[in-house]
Amino acid sequence: MIIIENDVSTSATHGCHPSNRSIEQLLESGFFLLDKAPGPSSHQVSAWARDLLGLEKMGHGGTLDPFATGVLPLLCGKAMRLTSRILTHDKSYIALLKLGGMISREALEEKMNMLKGKVYNVPPEISAVKVQVRTRKIMGFEILDIQDKLVLTRITCEAGTYVRTMARDLGLLINMKVELKELRRPSSGEFSLENSITMQQLSDANWLWKERGDTSAMEKILHPIENMLADVPRIVVKDGAAAAISHGAPLLRPGVVSLDGNLGVGSEVLIVTIKGEAVALAEMLQTSKVVPSMTKGEVAHPKCVLMKEDTYPRSWKG
């Protein structure tokens, strides 16, 4: 980080560190990681969670077929503005395949390797998207175990990959039918099953909070929006700048406290307060090296405002 100003204070009465937010504040801008059960669609479990928590809206990041299980991010409030980012995360899957006949492990692995790299991945007819030819990158397709005609596999792939299509294509390569019997998603980007909860656990945590006033369970499972953006380079700004940016204003040079040292023009950056609160995702208008020598002018332009307006008081008139 390039430090531009050392002696800068932040309000003790406005805003707060993300870890100190109330449950109500987190529900305005936070997310859960659900371990989706087989049966309902991703839209259905999102609607159930929304109604359970009494929210107007709730989004999900990364559709899972009804029969599939695993990591499904549920986004609350302003976190829904980041849905498109979540949808582009690389995914991993554990898939159980049933072969229509017998084949040696070596021969099967040889054909599976042909499905790695950039491959055509046409959505199946039962999918919710338009059926058209497209490519997806398959980083890994390996055998974990084989028992007779059942093959347990691990797949790592680009977002939007249809595993059912991979099973069909594998069948064409080995000249026998291949069925996708079970599918589980252990990870979506940096999100994993280790930090995921079931719908029952969400229901229990919500009951403890609303009926017993015990927030401990909700605090463990409800994450601040900043946790979704941990990998994005940052610019730290003053309280007054955060107030202006929350209303859509650009970041001006006098508002900068510090910034990542490797930013170029056009780079995506997360603008945060001194307390670490996300203000906005922005596009750099200057390079990191130029900013310290500036005395005025625009440094970055907000593309997605994440902070609630008037979290910090206005320092301008009108």
C-alpha cells in the first residue's frame, strides 16, 4: 500500500467495522453460504430463505439443478449487486457417473483427458438457458474411485459448465451411455462447504435470534459483503469521501488516505473506509504512481455503490 496521509481520523459515531455490524445491518448487505439439499431448485431455496428472514429480496449466486447439492451463496440487500461477480467464479464438482458397460480405468482416463481444456459445452435441452454452441474451460476431470460401472469423479471448471453435458460427451467418446447419477458442488470460487450451512441450521439460527434474542448463531453464518471482495485491490478513503461516493460522486484526490501500489488506469478497485467498510467498486482513472503527486482531480469513478447513503454525514451543501 502507498500511504498518502498518516494522521487521519474516522468518526466514532458513524459507520463501524464490518465485524461489528448488527444482524439487521448484515441483512441489508451480507450473504450466507448454503449447502443446498437435493430436491428444490436454487430459486426455491432462495425464496424460502427470503421469507424465513422476512426480507423483500434475496438472490443466489450460481444455479444448481434440483437434484444437485452443495455450495450456493445467498445474497442479501446490496450484496445482490455482486451477483454477476459470483456467477463468474470457477466451480468444482464431485460427480457420480454410471457407465452403460465395462471399460478399463486407463481407457476411461484417456477419454476423460480429451474433455479437458477449452471444449464445446452445449446446455442440455432441460436447462433454463438458450441451447446454443459455446465453449467452457475444464481445468480438471479425474477419477476418484471406480466400482463396477459406477465412477466417482472430480471436476474443476469455468462457471457455466454443464456437467450433464460432460457426461453425455464422455459417453460419445467411449461409445456407451454415461448417466450423471449424483452431483455435488464442494466449492464456488473461494467459497467452500466448510463454511456452508443447511436450511435447517439457518432456520434454527433465525429462531434463536428472533424468539430468544440470541444472535450468536446468526453472527457465525451471516457474512459481511466485504468477505466477497477480499481479493480486490483497495483504496482507503476519508469519511467525507465515503459519504460523497455513496451518493455516486467520483473519488477525488483529497479524499485518498492510501491505495494499492499496483493499480493502472482502468483497474478495478474496492473503495473502503478507514474502518474497512466497502463503499464502492470503482474504475481507476489514474495509476497508483501518479496519485501521490496529484493535488486535485478524479482518482476513480464508482461503478457499483455498496455503501448505504448517509452512513457518514455529508460534508457538502445542497
